[in-house]
Amino acid sequence: MNHSSPPRSLRRLAANDSYTFLIKELEKVDEKILEPLTGTDWPRDMPVITGGGLLETISSIDVTYASSGGEEDNLFFEAANDIPVIQADMSRQTARTFNFAEYMAFSVLEREKMTQVGRDPETFLNKGIRLHCDKVIDRNVYKGFNRVNSTGLINNPNVMRTTALPHTSGQNDTQWAFKTADEILRDINTVISAVWSANDCASDALPNHILIPVDQFGQLVTRKVSDDSERSILTYVLENNLATQQGGEMVISPCKWCRTAGSDTTDRMVVYTNRVDRICFNLTQPLRRMDTEYADMRIKIPYFAQFSEVRFLYPTTVRYMDGI
């Protein structure tokens, strides 16, 4: 009987296979799926009106009033026969709607294989489609789409804009990184005052929301009002801005879209009234799962949503400051 040992190559193969098997036996698969680190801020910064069905456009009616005849102050005296007449001038604003559509597709065999290990391809892909739709709405709200010449909250050409004053007279150091707390507060109050004045100093026209780039927000949080103060510049400007002093509430939020959004790619501050009757957009059809389609051992599931461009109902309640 031949008791010779197996060839060395076979011994090495057997050892490697055993080692691989051992590694797999000792491997623990984390049940948590690591999804992309991403986020959207439009629910915080933009009021939304949900529902309405599939539409082509969304309209709103503007009206302005004027009085003709009589005196400038509309005073009426007993001997007068010239009674003023009120008139209404009506116009229409129209906002376009945009469609979002995407589908997931996988084979029946792929689904069966994933089911064996406790996974469902539809669950994975459903999250991906919802994330993609949310990102598209985020872009629509803040910036719009170049392809269809739409704009958003931070780049509407009909919104008045100004440039921040420099830290040093006659220089170009307008950035907040060079400025003191009082100079930053001056910039903020300059824009708030301009919005308020443009709307006849109406109490419900005071801005209540400010968007600034992430870097500038970090400066407000980190820097102190002075060397011997414990208060951050953020706390200082929130307490002392014009809107707060008039009884309003001011929110200052970081916004990635504000970076390089200003003239000559400068950083922009957006000051506006965050109210659904001042500025909003319509989500006429929230993301909806359509009927499943089966063809050639493959499964196809379409999704659909519809939303409008941003509607500036009162453009004068929004203002930009560039160069911060």
C-alpha cells in the first residue's frame, strides 16, 4: 500500500481553503447599511403648499389700489362735488411646474438571491429614488434649473441686491472675516431696513430669516463680540438686529447654496420673510409609486412627482447682500 504524502500543491490548496472557510465563519456582517452622507434644507427655508394634482402652471392674482379725483388726502367737505373713486389694478403671476420621473429595475433572479440573505432590492432602490427626488427639489428651491431658465431663492434677478460696505474706507475688504461685530450687525440691519422701507414699514413685512454661507455662519458662532466677552457674534446680532428690536423673531441659518452665489462669485446673504403668504413653492404631486411592470423576467417600478418653481408672491420682502 502506498502511503506517500499528497503533492505539496494539493496540501497548500487544502490549507488555503480551510483558512478562507475559517475567515468566513468568523466574519460578522453589520446589519446597518451605510448610506450616503447628504442632506437637504429646503423644508427649513421654504414654505410648501402640498397637493392640487397634475398642473401645467400655478397662478396668483396681484392687486394694487389707487384713488382718482378729489384731493390728495381724500378729504371731503360739504360744499365739494368732487368725490374720489377707488380703483383696483389687477395682474397675474404665473409659476411653471416641473415633472420628476425615475424608475427602478431589477431581475426576478436578483430579487430571489437578495431575499435569501434577508435583503430586498426594492427597499434599497426606493430610498435612492426618494433621496434623488429630494435633492432635485432642493436645487429647485435654492437655485433653479439652467436648462429651463428657472431661478430659486438665492438668485432671482427681480430681487434687489446690494454690496456690503468695506471694513476699511476705500478698500475692498467687505468680507465678514475682516469685520467687527458692530460692522456685521450694520450689514444685517442695512438689508432689514431696506426690506422694511420698501414695504411701507408694514409690521408683517419685517424679515424673519437670513441665509448665509457655511463659513460665515461658523465665524458668527466662533468669534466673540470682544476679547473680554463671552457672547458670540451670532448671539449679539440675533439680539440686536432691527427685526428683533421690533418684536419679531430672527433666524440665521447656514446655507451651502449661498457660497459664490453673489456678483462676481462673491458670497451672498439672503434676507427674506419666511412665510407661506410671502414666498413658497407648490408640491402638486408628492413622490408617488406607480404600477409595477413585468417583462422578460425583469421588474420595473416607475416613480413620479411634480413641483413648481419658487413663487415670489411679494418680491420686495426678499433682498440680497453680496460680498460678505
